Amino acid sequence: MDLGVIRKVVHNEQVEVTTPVIITWHNGKSRMVGDFRALNIYTIPDRYPIPRIHVTLTQLSQAKFITAMDALKGFHQNVLTDNAKKLLRIIVHCGIFEYLRMPFGIKNAPSHYQRMMNTIFPEELSEGWLIIYIDDIIVCSETWENHLTRLERVLQKIVQVNMKISLKKCHFAYSELKALGHVVSGLSLGIDKNKVAAVLLKPIPQTKK
């Protein structure tokens, strides 16, 4: 509540509410999200395209310098309309709460966010050196001078639209780094070993189901 993401509803106008669920991330941290599966059934799909991973990785494979940034709680940087707030309410033991900012778990959130990001950086995307994958921002260049110029352009726009970036997830001007589940550089492309380990450590299925 202190972050302005949700607020308590004093008077609940006869609208549907949902219960929250706890999601545990790969880093061991937990996050409470609304169970919006019922709402998603009746939501008209927003068929805005999300970039294809293999195309994105091809762009990265040509780069000598790569910078990767991550929007801080990206979905929560989108303010909801009043009508949307009423549809995104959760009930817990201490009352009913509504989201003020776009939550995780709603059907069209990724498409909406991708469209918003593409609208912010149209020229950079058309020039082929900027990659936006939902809340991941990747700048790639073949020379150091170009990389500094391109990075400055992107950072200026980030400041202009008041976007928040997660500093701990920023990696500036690397020749090789992890991006979109892969280890990429101008010389090679490989799968992130941590992703492979997560699969290998899963128990072997004992039934067909």
C-alpha cells in the first residue's frame, strides 16, 4: 500500500472480487498476486506481437557491446483506469483491496506493456540496435563510440517518460552477458546454465500425466 500499488476499498459496489495467491520466484522470494483466471476468460485478447526470441538473439549475436536494463516492477508503472480498478479487486482477511497500477496475472498485461515500450522508442527500434522484450531493454552496438551514443539516447528517453529502472539488474557495456535466458556475445550464443540446471534438478516423471 505504501508504494501506491493497491488501496483498501471502503465501499465495495457489487462487483466481483478474487482471492490472492502466493507465487514463489526462482530466487526464493515470494509475491502476492490476484487470481484473475475468471476475469481472463472474459477478456478480449489484445493481439499485439511480442518479439520472437530467436530473432532477438540473432540481433544480439552481432554485437560487440551489450547493455541490458530492466524496468523496475514494470507492470506497476502503469496506472489503471477507474473502470479497470473495479475489476481488479482482491479480498483478504482484513478487507477488500483494489489495484491502482497494472498487476501481474491479467491476460493483456504483457501486450499492453510491449506496446507502451515500443511507443516510447520507435526510432531506436526501427534502426535495429535496440531490443525491447516486455520490460527488458537491451542496447547493442559494434563499436564503443556507437554504444555510448545509443545508450545516451535511450537513457534520455527513460528520464523523459519518468520510467524507473532496476539498478541491480543493469549491466552496462558488456561483451558477454545473460539476456532472455541465454548467454550472448558477438562471438557465441548459449543457453544460461542456471536455466538448464533448473530442468535437470526436477524429479523424473513417474506417470504419463
